[in-house]
Amino acid sequence: MAIKKILVTGSSGTIGTRLCEKLLESGNYEVTGVDIKPNKWKPGINSITKLCDLRDMKAVDRLQKGFDIVVHLAANARVYNIVIDPVQAKDNFDTTFNALEYCRKGGAKRFIFASSREVYGNTPKSRESIIKESDARVESSESPYSASKISGEALAHSYRNCYGVDFIITRFSNVYGMYDDSDRFIPSVTRLCMDDGQITIFGKDKVLDFTYIDDAVWGIMLCIEKFDSVKNLTFNIATGKGTALMKVGEMIKMETGSASKIKIGENRVGEVVRFVADISKARKLLGYSPRYSFEEGLKKTIAWYSKRSE
């Protein structure tokens, strides 16, 4: 059966907005979004968005049924913010549980879960080599956020085993690009650079795998397209290359012509210090390969922010 009707949770968020945009552009899918708030980036997406608090199972039960696949992106995703307020991690668990219950009750047998490289934590291996999907360990949870993603993955496996809801888990890494005005690293540094403000980087030696939003969305679309041939698997969707945060800060300064100064702070509790993904599994089974180098993606990102500030 061809997959045609797609439900995207978190459709007003960064990845959700771009995914809905790309799915609609393809003309191959009927797309419905679900979010707790309207989409402020693309008003047209509001016409396909149902406002719903996914923490409320009664509200979830009232959503229309009959979707071929549910892409579950909705989450609280700021790691350190959740260290400060761990109740947000419980929200992540509850929304994932309710989304899977929606699938079970409504007959949706395909579920894509947006997980995170945070599930790998800080381990000796992560400091030395690239990380493959089998390297995740429960005991490596660095934060309530990472625990919420590990538990979400466990729920997906359990609903496959008990109720026949097939899944694909996508582990993203530092997605950046358009439709993001959060306090994530690249948006916040870009804003500071545009105002010549002081930048603080928490971790002198921190190296992460930054993924341009269109590559992340392409990874999801490949999972949708090839779902039945790669179901019940987990994929790193990243670039396979690490970039030091210090270098990112300097690159943004250069691209914006900023006079900002960079201050180095200590690594913060709960944050991963180094992560570079092994994407060979996604290359082989999905045909995924990042289309944007970090330099290209960053230039496109800064151009987007610059246009918004005019």
C-alpha cells in the first residue's frame, strides 16, 4: 500500500515546518500537522494544522484518524533548559506515549520517531571515533532530555512488539537552518553577532555534528518513501563530520562581519562534549547522503537570518 496520508506532530517547529513545506511541494502526500501552537513561519501550513496539546490523551483521541504514517517530531528539545526544568522531559515521554496510543487506537501502522544524538551521551568512544547506531546505552544518559529520547525509542519498540506498529527511529544531530529563533547555539550566536554582543561558548574543546535542516528533512522523506523496506530500524541522520564550536563561532563572526568577542565557559551539566555520527547505515539502506557542507549550510542560514532582520 502506498503511503499517502501523513500526520506530522510538531508541525509548527523548525523541522516540522520545513518537512510539511517539502511534503506539500512534492505533491505526493496528503499532509496534516498537529501542534500546540500555530505556525508563525508559514501561515499556509496553519490551514492543514490541528491545534492540540499532545500531552492530553483526550484531546489526542479527538484527532481525525485514517493516516498511513505518523511522523512524531513534537518535543521539548533544549537539553540544558530541561536540566533546569526536568518536567519538560516528562512532557516528551507523555507526548510520545500518546502519539503511539493514537497509532494503536487509530490503526496507523507506521511511526517515525525523531530521536537525538543525545542518546549516546559522553563515553570514551564518543571522544575517539565516529558513533554508530548500536553504540547507544541507557547508562550513558547525560540528561533528562536524553532519557526522554531513549525511553521514546523503547516505547516505539514495545508498540511494534505488542501492537504491530512498525517504526523508524531517526537520530538527529544539531539541526540548524531556517525557521528557528530559539536559543540553540547557531541561532543565538547569529543574533549576538548581528548585534556585536558577547558570545559564550560552553566547552573549549566541544565538537559536534551540525546538520543543515534540508538534509535532516530529506532523511525523513527517504524514511517515508522507503518505510516498508527499512522498517523497525534506527538511523543516524547527520553529516558524519564534526565541527568545533569555537570554529562555528568564528565562522559566524566572519560571515556577519561582527565585532563580537568570544568567551569560553565550562562545559555545562547534561551536555554532550563530542559527537560525530557514523552515517554509513543511512547511506546504504536509505540512499541518504548530506547535500550541504557545513560551510554551505551556514551561509544559507545566515542569509535567512539576515533577511529577517532587515
